[in-house]
Amino acid sequence: MCRNHHREKKEKEVVFSWNDAEYTMSFDKHTRKSGVEFDTVLADFFGAECDGDKVANMSEIDQKGIRKGLPYVGMTRQGILYAMGRPPRHANPDLDAYTYMYWLNRWKRKAVDFDENGIVEEVRL
């Protein structure tokens, strides 16, 4: 996730703020069953750093998606990763796959489909 944010890690959750809103990411029993450590989940979601120069050289649609934290048709894989973070490992072990699956909540998912060149061709709910 390539955005300015503040985060505070507790034992099994992290509280972070972004755009004057506060969010909580919990490491619940479903997440633990995936076999991925909480620190790995945090590193995947937040990333180590945001390469501002790289983002500045990306397409306008990538930059829009990164700014808003949303997927748009025409974005690149890297743009999606900066905008939304790494998709969950248990559902997306391969970042070269044609579809990334993100959970919006416990029951609802968002699929981001790429073409053979790694460009988003469809976003499905």
C-alpha cells in the first residue's frame, strides 16, 4: 500500500490512520489458519517503502488508483500492488497470476483480472 499513513501495531492487530480515518487490521482465527505470520501480512499490506520516483513515472491511471487506493481498468500490476497492497497469499500465492483476489469484508471479494501484458482488463465484485 503506497500511501501516507500512521500505524500502531499491537499483539494481534494493527491500528492505522489514512486520510483522517482510522482502521483496524486484525489477525483473527481465519487469518491464522492461512499459515502466514502476522508480520508477513503487515509487510505485504503496507510494504517497506513507497518509491515516489517510480510512482511519478507511472501512467496517469496508475497514479489515480494509487492516490485513491482503488483498482482501475488500465492499471499495471505494480500500480495495483501500490494501490491495494499484496493480495492475500493463501488465495494469491503467485503474483504473476491472471487474477488477484482481495477481500472487502468477510463475505464479499473483489477480483482484479489482468491481460497477458499485466494490465487490468476487468474489476469484478
